[in-house]
Amino acid sequence: MQTVLLPQIDVDVSILKSLKNTKEEFINNMKLYTAIVLYKKNRLSLGKAAEFLGVDKLTFLDILKKEGVAIFDFLDEDIKKIDKEADELVELL
């Protein structure tokens, strides 16, 4: 895998103290939150977001669950359509 080194981000030490994070914890959290946001905004697939974070898909799904991120994001009209189709199937049975 080819990688690229991104620019350094300057963070005031007071921010780390407020967050009670070490430098390493802060970096890991930034990477985690970036992966989550890129996934939520449909910029990265589940697999690519997991790869970015350096974990497998199941681990990333578990992280999303712990962070309260919906894995399936249906619109209200989608849910109504699914519900209607399910009712129609039940009637056929």
C-alpha cells in the first residue's frame, strides 16, 4: 500500500489538557472521527473508512455502534415504502 504524509496540525497543549489526551490519543481520535464523518457523509464506503482507520469492517461497525452512528440511513419515504411492501407480502401469505 502506498501512503502519503499529510501536513502537520499544530494543536495548543491546552487543548490536549482539556481533552485529557496524550498526543497519541489525540491523533488516534482525530483519525477515528475523520473516518466516521467521511463514512456518514458517504465520502468513504464502510470498507474504505475501516481501512483508513486500520481496522476490519466488523470492528468499524462495532465502533459506529458505540459512537451511536446509524449504519443504515433510510429516508422516511423509504421506510414507508418498505413497510407498505411488507404489509402487502403479509396479505399474500
